[in-house]
Amino acid sequence: MHKPFIIIVLCTLHSITCAGLALFTNGARTPVSNHKLRPAVEDDLDDIVTVFIDAFRPSAGWQYAHLRDDDYTNYTWTCTRQFFQGEWESLHRSRTFANVITVPRDGGQYFSSDRAGERVVSFGVWNWMKPQEDAADSSFSFRPHQLHAALGGKCLEHLDVNTTRAADLAQQLSLAVEKYIRNLTEPQLYLNLLATHPDWDGHGFGAEQVEAGLQEAARVGMPVTLLASPDGWPLYDSLGFRSLANITHEMFDGLGTLWSEYMRWDEEEPGAPSALIVQ
Ligand SMILES: *[C@@H]1O[C@H](CO)[C@@H](O)[C@H](O)[C@H]1NC(C)=O
Ligand SMILES: *[C@@H]1O[C@H](CO)[C@@H](O)[C@H](O)[C@H]1NC(C)=O
Ligand SMILES: *[C@@H]1O[C@H](CO)[C@@H](O)[C@H](O)[C@H]1NC(C)=O
Ligand SMILES: *[C@@H]1O[C@H](CO)[C@@H](O)[C@H](O)[C@H]1NC(C)=O
């Protein structure tokens, strides 16, 4: 029932883990008063794809695999949109939730038919994970570096990526996800993907998305896990995630390595003494 996919890294590269990939919201927060955080709806997909591509394109992983980016801007957008549509339709809604942050639209590039006055500038995708879950049931939707074989027509040709590089990175990423995320021994909430449009960096949107997830996890007493990209790591670190393993991803042609960090957040024990309280 699941379409077979060739994971060619769409995402990995840049961030490498698709999971926490990219958060471009480090640094000072400039409040934007008229924004809102809400669950994603299908009409948001055009904007989400734009956020996704613009957020990840500058990353080292993306640059490594997308060799002819500038020649294929429309191709990349159209095929990524097609991929996200398929993912959206096959989402396990009981195990996945996706949130967006929107601001009033000001003449952006892509329009949604509904909610036409809002523009999505940040989104996050989360998975509830359980041990021994049937692998086929565990969907990791929206991982940026996947190219699905199920994509039809021209998209199947993956004209915009070097498939040798992308497939290799995707495989390395897949192993890391299996080892650190899927091979879990207790239920957890996994931050699969987080991205903020670079034009909207610096407003604390990434932090707001993560905090919403932490609240959900705390409500049910679960830890939160993710694989952070170099861009995302400082944010997660500042929010109290612990860095547990540094994962190295080798590139071909002597280009060196990319890295991601396995991170975990646990709610403070209720009643645990605060370090600040001295008797
Ligand atoms: C963008 O790609 C779509 C699908 O491949 C195509 O139909 C459309 O004509 C392209 N638009 C431009 C401006 O190239
Ligand atoms: C998953 O966990 C099992 C049991 O701890 C271990 O033997 C196996 O090597 C792990 N798989 C990966 C990919 O790390
Ligand atoms: C992970 O290792 C790389 C070197 O391979 C290093 O540059 C990076 O700072 C490390 N990340 C963290 C979070 O320690
Ligand atoms: C694709 O990447 C591989 C590995 O880095 C490289 O050997 C090959 O030349 C690249 N192909 C193209 C068309 O750039």
C-alpha cells in the first residue's frame, strides 16, 4: 500500500536530516505581531513547497546534489509540489501533524485558492513514534531529500539532481534515521522537518514551532527527538535539547563531510529541584 520510493536525497543534503533540518531562525527575535500558528491544510502546499525549496537550497547538502539548480527552478518546484501532494494524500493523520506559521500575503509568488490573504512562511512536520511499529506504517513524510519513484513523467528523470550523489546521501540519512529514530525503545515525538523561509528568518518562527511540539510532547509525557542540521542545531540547543550523537555524512569526490546531530528533549521531572533554589 505504500508506494515504493527511491530515496534520492532531496533533503538530506542540505540539511541532512531532514529532520530538523533547517531552522533558519537563530539569532535575535524580532516579533511579528500579525502572524499565526495553525495546523496545515492542503491549500497551504504551494507555499510550503516554496518555503521548503528556498530554505534548503542554500545548504551544503542541497548544493552538493543539485548541480544545475539555476536551470531547473521551475522543474524543481513543480516536481517537489507533485511529491508533496502525494505525501499529503498518504499521510497517517493519527501519527503525523503539520503546523504552519502564516503572515498576511503581500504579493507572493504562488497563490492558494482559499486563505488567499495568508502566506505560509514556516512549517513543521511531526511524527508520533512507537517501538515495534510496522516499518511500512511508519511514514516519514516530507523528507526533503527523497525523490519518489512514484513521481511520473519528467519528474521521474530527476533532471535537477545528480542522482548518484543524492541516492548515496539518502542512504546514509536513512541509516541514521533507522539507528537513532526508528530503532526506538519508547514512544516519542519526532520532529521530521522544520523550515522557515529565509525572507522571514529572525522572527522566532522556528522556535515557536518547536515550542508548540514540546507542549504536545509534554502533555503526553514523551521525549522529543530529531536530527538537526548545522543550521538548525543552535536553535534546538538553545531550547534545551541535548546533543547525543554527531553523525557524519561522507561526500564523493573528496568534497569532505556533512554532519547532523541526533538530539533529544525531555521534560523536566516534575518536582525536581531547580538549580536556582538554594536552601
Ligand atoms: C513549469 O513547469 C510546468 C510542468 O513541467 C510546465 O507545464 C510549465 O510550462 C513550466 N513553466 C514555465 C514558466 O516554464
Ligand atoms: C537497532 O537496535 C537493535 C537492538 O538494540 C540493534 O541490534 C540494531 O543494530 C539497531 N539497528 C541499527 C540500524 O542501529
Ligand atoms: C559535529 O562534527 C563536526 C565535525 O565532523 C563539527 O564541525 C560539528 O561542530 C559537530 N557538531 C556538534 C553539534 O558538535
Ligand atoms: C555525479 O556525482 C558523481 C559523484 O560525485 C560524479 O562522479 C559525477 O561526475 C556526477 N555527474 C555529473 C553529471 O555531474
